[in-house]
Amino acid sequence: MKKLYSTIFFLFFVFTIKASHISYEDLTYKWISGLTYEFTLTLYRDCGGAAAPANITIEVCSLSAGPDTSNAVLTPVSGTGISVFPICSFPSSICVGGSDIGFIKYVYKGTHAFSSAKSDWMLIHNYCCREPFITNISAPLSTGSGILCMIDNLN
């Protein structure tokens, strides 16, 4: 089975609610059969933010057909929520009670059966907010990120 990776880029949105501090997201998909695909979203957030979401909803739509009949809902993979540390920060990471930067990796998976075959399916995930250590965004604590993944399941 061939595993395809999405093109990832960050979109920036301003939100009034401060939910969590994400550092990075990655969305991949794999064809299962027919119009059914498996999606995996990996999310890294800093340990100082709010809890990660219980589920991730991916909006599914097509430019030619509009919204799909349902969105893709991804649930956490068993054992997700593992602390990962930048080099040399483990003993003093905020994840283990210290004050240095530390991150937690979450993995979500789910399947989605598209309502039809189209050449322009878009999967969109938006999430608020960015982690406070980012210095090239004027307001990272109130700026979200997003992923857009394009799928052509017609050709």
C-alpha cells in the first residue's frame, strides 16, 4: 500500500480563545479501499499549555462539490501523549517539573469514506494557538495554525 504525505503549510488565524500551544502539526493519509482513506494527524504542543483535544475534526470539502456529507473525526492512538525533549533539556523540562521548553507528541487516527470521487478534495484542520516561544509572530498566544491537504481520488 502506498502511503501519501500531504503538503503542509501553516495558515495563521486570530482567535479570541486561548486553547493550547501547538508547535507543529503533520497530516498524512493512506488509501484503504474504494473511497475510504485513513488519516493520521501528529500534533506537538508545549507542556505549559492546556490539555490536547480529546478528538480532532478534519473538515472535508471539494471546490467543485462543496462540503462532504461528513467530516473526518480522528481519535487519539493508544499511548499517545509522550513527552519529547529538545537536546539537553530533559532534566529541567517543564514536562517534568522544570522551567525549560519541553513538548508532548500526540497522534490521532481515523478513517473517512468520501461521498464521491473528485479531483479536488480538501481536508482542513485549524487549531489555536501557537506556543509562546515563537518570536517571528507578533501574537503567538492568539494566533492559530492550520493544515490543508489536497486529495484527488478521481484520478
